[in-house]
Amino acid sequence: MKINQLKDKKIAIVGFGQEGRSLANFLKKKKIKEIFILDEKRELKIPAFFKKRLGENYLRNLSEFDLIFLSPGISPKRREFERCQEKISSATELFFDNFPGKIIGVTGTKGKGTTARLIYRILKKAKSREKVFLGGNIGKPLISFLEKADKKTIMIAELSSFQLQNLKKSPRISLLTNLDKDHLDYHSSLREYQQLKLNIFRFQKKKDLAIADLSLKKRVEKINQAKKLFFSLSNKKSNAFFENGWLKVRIKNKERKILSEKEIKLPGRHLKKDILGSVLLASSLRIKKEVIAKIVKSYRPDKHRLEKFFQKEKIIFYNDSSATNPLATVEAIKSFSLPMILILGGKNKGFDYQKLCSTIKKKNKLIKLVILFGENKDQLKKLLPKDIKKIILSDFKKIGQEIKKNLSFDRGIVLFSPAASSLDYFENYQERGRVFKEIIRRTFS
């Protein structure tokens, strides 16, 4: 839908979080007069310009609206939306329908943030004369960039399954980092979640480009007629891979060495995969390898993603609070070969922890202690191998004391990688990570 078609519409914005607020302010600037804010939080402060419907019955009488914008995390399958499906849209869909430039979309169960940031930094350096933006599920909502854009603007859009669920368009260039289990407390099944993630490719055309992990090749090749490129840590049949200590890219049978593996400072196999995807995308845009290599070499892990933040003598502390599912924690554990205290727990989003428990069992000689906290601590205790030492933490504020009391090695790792959502006790994973770092610094400084 084009913006000029909204002029005389009666519009509902369901959910007044960051994206809902951004959309409301954007529509106000476009002189849309009838904008209703619908939210279950009764105490929300809504600017006087907007009409509001708050509290328990905030979804009543939806048939009176011409268009209903759902914020991320609000399911269009709710009973209240059954009779108005044709009216449902999202800020992401409005952005895609009206953005004049090129959209590069990035999604995946894990790694999409690192990948999107790397792509952004490479393009920002290589295309200094053009506008290059980064937003979506990361940073500012996409809709906030619409007024700044022109035909030459490049938008790096990090997209969640929630943002992809209403889309009827795909980015011209799309990248899928990986596909596992997540948000099963929201989506009706694993299939639904994964199908929504694959929406990033679903509407691509023949001249577009789809990039994905090589393990997803069969699924991605069936979706559309776009050109396909794949990356893998070691499989030389892919278009980006590591071989003999070098990161290499092969496109149209032309192979290039981009940089030495020793020059990459990011720890962990999963972060190296994020680099591969970013480098492959940048190479497909014919960006000079010197520019790509310079950005990759200088890049450091994002906050809360395997972040080395503190060291006490030979004990190194890592904050991996962004590990909100077991897959991320498995990869984090595999990144180290030193004695370890592992900290797990939070809100379970419907995960199967079998692979995580299996990894912990294989690493039982290195993992000296598992500290469990949060809503799912008792569930995890039952699932973990019996021969692994475990401590149940009832008060997160005491986590520093427990680590200090139970340190049984002089050289090793303390890894905070929860494998669960933060929403049982924290506003988000960023707050959880900040609190953890504050406690550790206070305890060990």
C-alpha cells in the first residue's frame, strides 16, 4: 500500500512499543487524522494527538478500522483478528511498499545482528557517496528511515520472524544465517516459524540474490528463481569457505583470497560463519577485497554476544546474554577448550534442550560447574547429565558470590550463555547482560 492511499483511512496501531511509536509518529507527519493506539497496557502515556483504546478490551470493535497495523510479536492468528485479516498490515510491510532504494535483508535464528552490522560497515566504507542505513529488528525501526531515502539509498534490514510474517515482498538481496528453533512460545509450530523466516526469499525475482548457509541449500533452491550463493566453514563446493588458513570466495568460477583466518579476531565457529555470509554478500556486490578485509579485521563482537568483558588474573569472563536459544549456547561452548563455569537459564520459549545437554555431556571434563537460574532452572536441572555439578540460583544478584565460592581452577572461562529468553525477569537480553556484567565487576574488582 502506498502512503498516499492512507490519507482518509481510519487506522489502528496495535502495540505501542518502539515500532508502534515510530509508525504513529510517521503517520502523523503524513497528516493522517484518524490514528488509534491499541494496547493492553492501561497505564501507557499516549500523546494527545492520537486516539487510544487501552486495557483489557483493547481489541474490541476492530471492524470499524480501515487498516490495522500489528507490531512485532502480536499474532495475526488471534481470535480477535479472524474477521479482519484483509485489513492487517505492519510497519515493515508499509516500508517495503514505499522504500525507493535497494533493500538488503538479513534474518536467521542466530547471527543476524553480527551479519547485518558487518554488511553495513563494509558498505558504509565502500559506498561513501551513497546513503547506507542499518535498522529493523536492530536499532531504529525501518519506517523511521523512509523520509531520508532516495533511489540510491541502501537499507540493511535485520528482520525477525515477526516482521517477516506479513510480508508480500522480499528484499532484492536476502541472507539467511541459519535456521533452528526459536519463538515456539509464539508460533504454532517449528514449521510455521521456519516458513516465516524463509519469507525473506519467497517473493524474490529472477534478477534478485539469495544467500544462505550451505546446509539450507535444498530448502532455499526450491523457493524462487533468484540467483543462489552459499557459504560453509569448510565445504569447498560453497561460494565462501575457509581453506588452508584463508577465507576464500568463489563467484562465477572466479576464486579470491579475502583475508587470512589468523587476522580474524572474533572467537567461535558461529561468528566465523557470520563473517562468511557478510563477506560473500559484499563480494557479490563487487566490493574490493581490501575494503572487506579491513572491516572484518577491525570488527569486534557485539555487546552481549560472546563479549569478553572482564579478566581476573587468568580467569576470563564472557557475556553471551544474546544467546536466547540452545543453538547459540552450543556454539559458544564449542568456542572454548579451557575449564569452564557455565551459566544457564531464563524463560523457555518451547525449546528442545537435547542438543545442548548432549554438548555439555561431551564437554564434561571441561565444564566444572553449571549454575542455573530463571524460570526454567528446575527443568534444566532434570535434563542435564547427572555427573555434571549443578547449582540452583534463587536470586540472580548472588551470581557473583556463587561463582567466586565455586571457582575450582586457576585458568579458565566463566561463560554466561543462558540458552533462554530474558523475559522472565528482565526487559530484554541487553538488560540481562548489563546486570550480569555489573555484578561480576563489583564482585571481582
